[in-house]
Amino acid sequence: MTAVVVPEVGCEVSRQGWIDHAKGRIVPSEVPETVTALDEIPRNQSGTLLEGALRA
């Protein structure tokens, strides 16, 4: 499982830091193995999430 995050401006958390943060808050089977940081979540003109763009 991969998590996609959009860090706030100036946020300096490592990818492992995101995973460690998740481990303390969600069940182990849902903890992501990898983390991808984006500048913004891809959306279409109506604001719907473009899941295909996240998988690419």
C-alpha cells in the first residue's frame, strides 16, 4: 500500500516519519509501505480525485 501526501509548506517530515506516524494511529494492516509526496492532489475540472494519475 502506498500513501500519497501533500505536506504543508515548510514541512520537513521524512517518508519514514510519515510511516511511523501512521503506525501509531491505524491498524497494522493499513500502514503504508511507501509514501509519495506531491505538490497537490490531481483533480479534474469538477474537483473529483483522479485516481489513475495517482497510480501512474
